[in-house]
Amino acid sequence: MAAETQIQLRARLVLLSFLMLFVELALIRWTGSNIVYLSYFSNFVLLGSFLGIGVGFLRARSKVNLFRWAPLALALLVIFIRAFPARIVRTGAQLIFFGSGPSHGLPTWLSLPIVFVAVAAAMAMIAEGVARTFIQFEALEAYRYDILGSILGIGFFSLLSFLRAPSVVWGIVVGVVFMALSGKATTLLQGVAVLALVVLLLAEPLNANDSWSPYYKVTLIRSPATNVIGIQVNGIPHQTIEPTSQRLASEPVYFLAYHHLKQTPKNVLIVGAGNGADVAIALSMGAQHVDAVEIDPRLYQIGRALNPDHPYQDPRVTVHIND
């Protein structure tokens, strides 16, 4: 029986450490996709996580166990961010000067402290669960299982990101792990909080214009009136899709490089080809072959499907999805 209990404790510590690192990475990625400031300053959430983890470990022997409240804390954090996202508002060819442009959402002096405290609180509750199991082992043995679980959490989240899994999948993973750790002791409030967490995150994949790349959330802004499709990444205007002839009239600067050449280039290398707009321009200017390099497979897929000039289907184009 004692051996079985030790095995269960080891498995619990691994699972708790898995949960702690998985949630930390999920918060960093998801908050940055909804609050534009955190997309640039992801260390803000990381610092909140570190603070929370430290507080959680300090509470390892506290009389009141806050771990059971972690699902509710996470659900409340998601509710707040879903209710008050912050995205940059830009029209046409406006330049973005970070922090000075118009944006949707609460002012930074209010939203960022709330997010920081909420992240720290949620991570403190999860870390307390880790700590209470951690202290039941000798330090070196506990570290082994803690590190193993942490590596598994990082690895699994990285795999989901590589597979472009939407945020609801992360929520399901977190919910399943919470329920497994709580077992028969799961309360109605915990169950409702886990369900709310999943339902709130489910709204994102239900929006046909939202998708995830291995790097960020990609949102399409369709404007049939202007025949332009805007591409946002983590709420930041990133690229536009429009016919090359229309771009020549609206943004001729993209064609200037070719006008300064003495002759039409035979081979063109485009690094950061995105949706294929620059590739289409190169082809329209007479390039005989284009090597298009793009790190994000999702942007390439969007360009292949939606770019009206179909540059990626052109036999003169060789695509390299690589860094």
C-alpha cells in the first residue's frame, strides 16, 4: 500500500508540474493574442507567473488549500480578457506608433495591473498544489519529478502550438488535468469553472476568421466594399490581401524598387513572403523566378487560398516554409 501511495504521489507531482508549466505558457500566448500590449511584452505575464509560483510555494504548509480555487481563478481571468480585449485600430496605410495609436479596450494603466494580479493569483493557486505534493518527498527526488512534469508540459504545449491547435484545446487539456487531480473531491463549483473555461475559449474557433499559427492568432478582416482582406496577428494589423493592380494604385511604393533597376530581374528572393503580395508584385514586374521564404505556414495557406493573383500557384514560384 505504501509503495502504491508513493507511486500515486510521484504521478501527482509530475501531473501538477505539467499543469503549472502548461498553464503558464498558455497564459503567455493567449493573453498576448487578446491584449496587444502583452503581445509585445510577454515577459509581463511571465513575471506575474513567477510571482504567483513563488507565493504558491511559500504557502506549501498553509492551513487553507487554495489549489481547488484555481479553475475559478482561470475562468475569471478569461472572462475579463474576453470582455475587455485590446486591439490596435488602423485604417488604410496608417503607420502604427506603439502606444500612441487608437485601440479598443480598457486603458493600459487599468487592464495591465488587473491581468498581472489575476495571472499571479491563478498561478499561485496552481503552484500551491505543486508545493503541497513537493514537500512530501526529499528535495532532490521532488525536483526530479517536478522537472519531468515541467518538461512534459512545455513539450506538449509546444506540440499543440506546432499543430496550430486552437485555444479551446488548451482549455480542455487544463480542465481534464484539473479533474484528474481532484478526482472524487471535485466540487460543483470546480466543474462549473472548468466548463466555463472551455466554453469561453470555444468562441474563438467558432469564428471562421480566427485561426492559430505556430506563432500567434491570425484574424482575417474582410472588406468586400474595398476588395481588401486585412490580416491581423495578435490583434495587430499585419498584412493586406488585394489585387496587384489595386495595390499599384493605392500603395505604389511597393513597386519602386523595380523601377530603379536597369533591367528586369530574372531571379527574385523574397524573405517574409506572407500572403504572397510581394511575390505577385515581383511576377507582375517580369521576374522569371521567385524564391518565396516564409516562416509561418498559416500565412502561406491564407495567401494560397485567398490571394486573387494566385502567386503561390504560379510555376515560376518556389516556396520555402522555413526560418
